[in-house]
Amino acid sequence: MKRKHVKRIGATVAAFGLGVGIGIFATRPHDPSEHEAVSLLLELKAPVYCGAGAKPLVALTFDDGPGPYSAQLVDVLRRHGARATFFEIGRKAASHPGLVRAELSAGAVGNHSWSHPDLTQLETAAVTRELASTQRTIESVGGRDVLVFRPPFGSNDPRSLDLAGRLGMLEVLWNVDSGDASGASTPAPAEIARNLAERVRPGAIVLLHEDEQVPATLDALRTFLPWLKRHGLRAVTVPELLAHDLPGAEQVAKGVGGCHVSWHHRGF
């Protein structure tokens, strides 16, 4: 699959006015497309943790699929009118192409490496294989560009960031951890839902999981998604969040410290 948007980065930056030197994005006449937003952010050569926080949008992300709970997860999201981003493991995607397509129908699919190693511990050639093989597999199955990448365990370094960028993928981390994958200390569904209600704000990128270790996530979502809607927030994909709530260069440079936190809400 050709990735023409990577070649258009220079033209996109010129058109939308990326002020890398002064640390801001210039005023844009309209929201960029998803590809354009990713291209703009790739120029900053830094991972993204959240949106700007200026719109009532949040991005729910699910790591480590597809797996035995993927179909149920897609059904829960659809029932509540929510979209999400699924950071898939390549070897699982290759074994379950139907689940890849199901998740694409409910949002976007991102790259979570081929076999889920700590990429910072691998040789460069091995990291490239982990990323490129997963990207090819998902794009072949789904027929869409893979725009976003998340390193396993959130273990990132400049090399994996650069290699992902060369493949046209933006590294996306998170500013809200649901706590749904804490091993023996993983909380009950009600507590996961409360964690989310206490931490999620406009612009948030939320870490959740969908592998066989965390079925409690599904029950938590059945409580949390109605709460999200009642509070006027809409769950979108990461590319959608970045296109409609594009973070500025100064914000991205601050990492998770640049994420918007001032928002008042009521509990369940």
C-alpha cells in the first residue's frame, strides 16, 4: 500500500503553518484531515500523550488485541455510540483477520509491534521488522493506512520513535491509565469505571486493554460509557481526536505534563 501522505509532510506543514521554532501551531483555516494531523505531529519528533483539550472529545485505546474479547468489546462500543483505537499485536492480527476488520468497523487500528517485546532492548533491524511486519499485516487485512503506533509497555526511545515515523506512524502514548491491567491487583469493574470518571478530561488519551487477562474492562465500560455521554464527552479514535483537537507544539514538547487537566464533573 502506498503511503503518499508521508511524502506530503513538507507541503502539509507549509499549508497549515507548523511553528516548530516558536513552539506553536499557527491559526488554521479549518481542521486538518487525520493524515494531515499525523503528518504535522510527525514533524515534532516526539510522542503524543493527549489532544489539546479544547473540544469535548476523548480517545479510548485498547492494547494487546485482537483476542477472545474483541467481538464483545466492539459490540459494547457500538451500543453506546463510541469509537476507539485498537493497538493490535501483529501476530494476533495475522491469526484473526476477521477481528481486525471488526475493530476497524468500530474505529481505528494501530500498530503495537509483532510480538510485544520491549523494543528498547532489540537491535535496530529487529525493531524495524516488528513494526513493518505489523503494519503490512493490518493494512493488507483492513485496506487502511496504519497511522499510529504504541510501543509495548509504553517503553519508548528516540530510535523506535524515528523508525515508526519513517513508516508514517505517529507514536501515541496516553495521559490516563485505567488501571485495568495491573496483574493480581487489577481492580474490580466498578473501581475501573470510577478511575476513569475521576481522570478522564477533554483531550484525554486513555489506556485500556482487551487481552484475555482483563475481561473486567468490558463491565467497566458498560458503566463508564453512559457516564461519558451524560457529561457531554464523545469517544473518538486517536486520529479523529488529533484532527479535531490538534495539540500545539509547545504542549507536545511537555509530554504528559502538557495535557489539559482543568475540568469539573460530577461522579456517577
